[in-house]
Amino acid sequence: MDLNTAASLGEALGGLAIMATLLFGLRQVIEVNRNRRYEISQTIAKSLENPLVQRGFSTFGNVITKDSTIENMMGMTREQKDATNAVLVLMANHAVMTFHRNLSFDIVYSFYKPYLSLIGAGMRRLMMITEQGYIMHEQSSVTEEEGMGIFHWVIWLLDKLEEHDKPEEFKPHLNQTEWTP
């Protein structure tokens, strides 16, 4: 084997080694992303399993309606008020993280979309009445112009969830009969 052939062979083997390294690196990146999505999904699932959050969903679905008055809301138990607050804080946190792309919107959508018909209207009503109460209260620093920031994030998330549509996730027990693990 002459020197040129040996050099060409070495160059080719070096190129193959670089290619193999790149493929291995790409596989690692894909695996890290898959693990990250799994961890994010687990975090959202665990936060939604919280009994206080579940009571909040129930309160939004059964107690607070789109026609609720301030009197109805003042008549809620302390536990119901704490539970609705827990849902609002959780959703605001998920909204901020989604906005900054720390949470995948698709994952957030998959978890929250089934709850929207239950909680959406009551949640919007509670936030509107609460914000107006703080604006009217003399000792509050909440103004008409600024409102309550946490509510703005929840409204943003509700709007995005309601306008997004993934038909394949609607009634999966009927629409995903061909799905296999």
C-alpha cells in the first residue's frame, strides 16, 4: 500500500468516526428531549392530582357558573375559596412557563383541554368579579389599567387552549381506536 492510499484510507476512517460520533450525539439529544417531555408531563400530572386542585376543579364545575354573583362567591366555604385559588395559581404558573416555552403547549393542552368545558366559564367569572372587587376597594393597589397580573396569565392560557384544536385528542376512546403502544 502506498502512502497516498494509506492517507486516503485514514481520512475515510476519520470521516466515518466523525459521522458515528455525530449520530451518537444526535441519538443522545433525542433521548434527552424525550426524557424532558416525560418529566414535564409527570410534573403537570402530579400538580393536577393535588386534592386541593381537584376540589378547585369541582368548585368551578359545580358552584361557580358564568352567572354567579359576588354574593354566591362570598358564600363559598373557606376550603372552596382556597381550592379555586390553588387552581388559579397553578394555571398562572403553567401559563407563564408555557409562554416562555419551558412547558410544551401540546402537553399543557392535552392535560387541560378536557377540563375547559367544566371550569372555563366559572373561572372567567370568578376572575372578573374578584378583579373588579379589588379595583373598587379603596385600600387596594389594583387599578383598572393594570388589573391582577395572575389573572391575565390564566386568561391568556384559557384563550390559547380554547382556540387550539386537535381533533385527534377529542374523545380518544372513539377517535383513536387504531392506536397501538
